Amino acid sequence: MTTVAFIGLGNMGGPMAANLAKAGFNVRAFDLSAQALETAKSQGCEIAATASEAATDADFVISMLPAGKHVRGLYVDGDAPLFEVIKPSALVIDCSTIDADTARQVAAAGAEKGIGFVDAPVSGGVGGAQAGTLTFIVGGSEAQFAQAQPVLQAMGKNIFHAGDHGAGQVAKVCNNMLLSILMAGTCEAINMGVKNGLDPAVLSEIMKQSSGGNWALNVYNPYPGVMENAPASKGYQGGFQVDLMIKDLGLAMDVSQQSASPVPMGSAARSLFTLHKAGGNGKLDFSSLLKLYQDKSE
Ligand code: NAD
């Protein structure tokens, strides 16, 4: 049986590990949180006492951690770096959204020990993680991309090979920067229409069927009550937090800086979301940006 070590069982990693167990993989799970471990156990995962215990002899090691420093610490320069215990035929799949430089450096450190590594950030949110319909955006060699397929297919629907190491992370932040711009523009347009007497649902339908149509209008309308299942209709709870969008926009700004790519729209979107966070909205879904545009009650 194929053994998968899964490190990081948070909002995303928890359901991803559960889907692997459901698909018949032997999943050895580890997280710093005892509660996350309990949940993983109830969903068919074997619990490990340490990340090293989970990774020893595993065929795949998957990580789903907050940021680059956690990924580097886990594999390369923490107290018990996993590259010391992972077997050379295994493949490391890091699904965290982190900076492309760290992804490339960790891949190089693995290669020195003969261990394969791919960056495989995801799109699709917690709902996609639970439903097993995530999009994976993979950076690595052709052979590593092929090797990753069986486990990625158990957790996702669309699996793309973006290019060499780090390319998955660059593609991911390009997408999320565009998403932030589309959401900001959608909030701006709907707010202006409503202030001029339009019904938000009618205006949204008009724009959806016209040249302003976009993903935010199609599946994630930011105006409360327009779309029953969107976070906007649930008090902006659940979904994709403003804090995470700001993190991804910070990563996009790093890529822009390093490559001297002009990103005036991305910079503006980052400023808008940061201003919104400063208003105490960091934990709300990112479509709550609409509130930044709305008149405050006197
Ligand atoms: P989360 O905070 O819910 O989960 C992170 C988990 O990692 C926590 O359970 C934490 O205890 C654990 N952890 C941290 N350091 C660890 C270590 N050294 N060893 C073991 N466990 C450790 O975060 P999340 O929402 O699951 O996001 C994870 C990653 O996925 C992030 O990089 C995020 O940007 C990305 N992402 C999130 C979403 C989303 O909608 N939540 C969507 C796409 C991508």
C-alpha cells in the first residue's frame, strides 16, 4: 500500500488528508495541533507523534503549511529536518502557498540528497479541499509531475504543470492577484450602481451577461443576498480570508519586484485589501471588501 505522510492538517490540509485516506492511501498525519490530529484520526488517518515519524519510509510527503519559513523549517533547517529521514525514491509535494524562491531553494536542498520535490499550490478553497475538486498548479520536472499524479488526483480535479520548480507558486500568485483586482472592480461597480438606485441582483445579472462578466459575478457575488451560497450572504464568514489574500498579494509584489514587472492594478488591490484589514476585517471573507466602498451609517 502507498504510504503518504501529511504534515499540516488545518482548514485545507485536514480535508485533503481525509480524501487521501478515503481513496485508499495509508495516510500518516502530523500537525502541531492535538485537535487537528484527533479529527484526522476520526477520518481514517494514522497519527504520528512527530513529522519525522510520519515521513520515515513514506512514498510521498505532502505539506500544507502557512508560509515559506514553515516549509523551509520542516524540510531543511528546523530541529529535525525531514530531508534527513525521507527515502530518496519518495516525492515531496508542498501544497502551501509560499514564495517561489523558498520553493526553489527547498527543491535544490532535496535534490542534493536525491529527494524529489514539487511545489503544488492549490486553488479552490476549503470547499474544494473538502469536495476533492482542488486545482493543483505544479512546479517541477516532467517526471516529478507524473509521479505526483496518483495522489493529486485523489484530492483535485484540475492538475496543471506550470513549469520548473517555483513556477507553480508564480502561477498561483498571478491568479490570485488577478482575482483580487476582479473582486475590487466588482465591489466598486456594484456599489456605484446601488448608490444610483439599481437593484444589486439586477445589476449583477446585467454585468454577468455583458462585457464586465467575471468569476466574482458568476460564483462569488460580494453583495449580501444576491447569491444564496456566497460568503456575502453568510455575514462574510467562511470562504477565503482577507488576511490570506493580503499574504498572497505580498507574494505577488515580491515577484513583481524581482522581475521588474509593472503591477499598478495589483498594487492598488493590495492597498485596498490592507486598508480593509486595518478596519478590523482581516478574518472576514475577501468579498467583504464591498464594505470599504459602502457609505457608513451616520
Ligand atoms: P491553517 O492555518 O488552517 O493550517 C495550517 C496548519 O499547519 C495548522 O493546523 C498548523 O497547526 C499547522 N502547522 C504549522 N506549522 C507546522 C509544523 N511545523 N508542523 C506541523 N504542522 C504545522 O491554514 P490553511 O487555510 O489550511 O492554509 C494552508 C496553506 O494553504 C497556506 O499556505 C494558504 O495560503 C494556502 N491556501 C489556503 C486556502 C484557503 O482558502 N484557506 C486556499 C488556497 C491556498
